[in-house]
Amino acid sequence: MQTNFSATQLADPHVAESEKILRKCVHCGFCTATCPTYVTLGNELDSPRGRIYLIKDMMENGRPADKEIVTHIDRCLSCLACMTTCPSGVNYMHLVDHARAHIETTYRRPLPDRLTRAMLAFVLPYPGRFRAALKLAGLGRPFIGLFEKLPVLRPVAAMLKLAPSSIPPASPMASPGTHAGQGAKRGRVAILTGCAQSVLDPAINETTISLLTRLGVEVVVPEGEGCCGALVHHMGREDQALASARRNVDAWARAIEQGGLDAIIITASGCGTTIKNYGFMLRLDPAYAEKAARVSALAKDITEYLAALDLPEPVRKPGTIVAYHSACSMQHGQKITRQPKELLAKAGFVVREPQQRWPSRGSAGTYNILQSEISARLRDRKVRNIEATGASVVATGNIGCITQIASAARLPVVHTIKLLDWAYGGPKPEGVSERKQVAAE
Ligand code: SF4
Ligand code: SF4
């Protein structure tokens, strides 16, 4: 794609980076076929190519964002299916991130929108605040129907629908400390405790620590780590996102100094995609660029790490039919497609994949709150495909997907690590039935 940026514009390293990305696009439109919002809404401006044109126009002309571009960029799920499809290697993720940051600094959203976003940025990245908000959600639940009728309150209705009716207690294993590996030492890793997942399902990280230590891996929960910053990054709040990234980089750098790390384990693929991008996000910060690149190189999804660990034979082979849902951030953001399915199959599960033309189930961070109607349409289609597999449990590797699919599916939805842990001697995951089983293939 030809671009017309001035030398002054290109002196801004963010603009220069976006210009490089724009020039790679050859307008072929292959990406439109796999874009869930284009396929659902049928508008070119809701396709990757359409959004690329809008971003190019806004940036070349040095214009502030307007209502049109905000509408179409807000509808983008950041599922990154377009990046997997693109034959020209267009880095849509970095382009849309730049556009979102530009929108955040140049566009004044309507008041209800500003309030909703400010509230999400204030609550979701902080486990204590998020826990308190979930407890308060019970008071608002009887008014969901009323809130849904008022467009400005639809995000509140969406939040209340997603909020679980009970919250598990905080996990003591999330506190800073070291969990020693059993037997011969096979590695030393840090684990991201994160934010929303540690409140909604603390057992995911507890299970991960338990399995890793049984396999001989020492697991460190470093002092000072927190939310990866993805939630605010996707809202264009760059300063807040970079502050989260710097805090985590510092925490993990200390852990590296204090005994080395083989990996930084992440159990939510949305967070993994962001942490693997820290090197890029902090590339212009001389104090952090090198440390951040090192952290990104060490970041591993738990299935990526386990797949490289040469696991022993499982203690039991459950034979349960599992529908594996590959989160967008897992398959497109991190290009992890094989490992979770191979680990489940090796552990004795029968893995089925839902038929899908478009992978996204419409969660994508805060998308299911801010774009609840599109999100619900994508989710319902995904759930129909999952249930058609005949599986008795759904496995996936992202808390956003777990919450979103569980809000509509009749099957239990669990993190992949819980099924693996079960096969390797841990407890059966809650809600998983042992009745519907087949002989392991
Ligand atoms: S990230 Fe997903 S929703 Fe956004 S343009 Fe690409 S394919 Fe479409
Ligand atoms: S597939 Fe890639 S090159 Fe083709 S229009 Fe989409 S982004 Fe541009």
C-alpha cells in the first residue's frame, strides 16, 4: 500500500512503525473472510482491510479520531485471525494498538462510555477491587432486564450477566513465595498470578503449581507482579498498560537475578500474548527495552512449557471426550495450536475440535461488556458448534473464554491444565462427569 507521510510525521517512532506495517498491505482482502466482525456485520469498514484504510487515513492526515473510526475500531475483537490469514505479514496487532492509543488521546467519548471505561480500568486489573465489585454484583442482578432496555446501561447488564453468583476464596498460593519441586529438579519458573483469573478461578494457578511441582519444577510467585496490562492496553490506555508492564518486568528481573528462570508461566492466553509483546511495547524505553525483551522471550503458556518437558505416562487415562476451544490469543496471538491438543491426547482424553469458520467467541478482554450484542452472537454460534461435538467437557486456556462459554453452554468448561492435572494424579475437576466416556483413541 502506498503511503504519504511527511518526514515530520515519520520522526515519531510510533507513526514510523505504523507506516512500515501499512506499506506491507496489498489490499488483497484475504483477511476479510476470517474476520468475525466482517462476517457477522457484512460491512467492509468492520473488516481488517477496512480498518486498515481508516487508520491510514486518520494517521496520514494527522487527524484526531472521529466517531466513524472509533465505532469500527471498537468493534474489532483483537482476535488477530487476520494476522494468521494475511499472506503479506501485516502486523495488524501493532497497527490497531497504535490506533487505539491515538483514539484514547484525541477522541472524547460520550459520558456513559467514558464512565464505563474508567470503571473497567479502575476495577478489573486489581484483584481486591474486582472481588469487591463481584460481591456487589448480587445487588444489581435483579435489575438486569431493566438495564438491558436502556442502551447506556447495557454494559452494566453485560457485566452483571457475566458475574458469577459465588466467588471462590483468594488462594494462599498466589502470595509471593517459592514452591519447591518434588524429586529431581527439572526447572525453575515464575508464574503470573494476574488479575481477573486469580479472582474468578484461583484453582487454575493452584493446579498449575501443583502439577509443575509434582513434575519436579520449582515455581516462584515473585513479589510485586500483577495484571499484565492487556485489559487497559486494549482500551488504548497506554500509560497504564506500560506501567503494568514495567512493574512485571521489574518483578521477574529480580526473580531472574535471585536464581534464574527457565520460563515465565502464563495460564491465560490473553495475558501471554501481551507479555510476549512487552519487548515491543517497551522498545523505546532505554531503561526497560532489554529487560522487557528478555521477559518476552521467557514467557510461555503453560501448555507450551509442558509440551517441551517430556512428560511421563499419565497416572490415569480418563477417556473423556473433550471439546478443545482454541482461544484466539492462543492460536493467533501466540501461534500455539498443537501443544494443548497433543497434551490432552497423550493424557488419555479424546479431543474433538468444534467446527468453526470463525474462531472467536467474542470475549476478548472487555469486548463482551463494551460490545455485548456482537459478543453474544459470536458466543452463541461458538457454543452451538462446541455442543455439536458430543463432548462432555470443554477445555480452553483463557479465563475470558471460560467465563464467556460457560455463560451459555450446558457443558462444564474448564482450563486445560485441570484436565491434565487430573490425568497426572490430581483431583477430578469440579463439574466434570466421569459417566460419558469412550475408550481412549
Ligand atoms: S483482529 Fe479479529 S476482529 Fe479485528 S480486524 Fe482482525 S480478524 Fe477482524
Ligand atoms: S490479507 Fe493482509 S495484505 Fe491482504 S488486505 Fe488483509 S491485511 Fe492487507
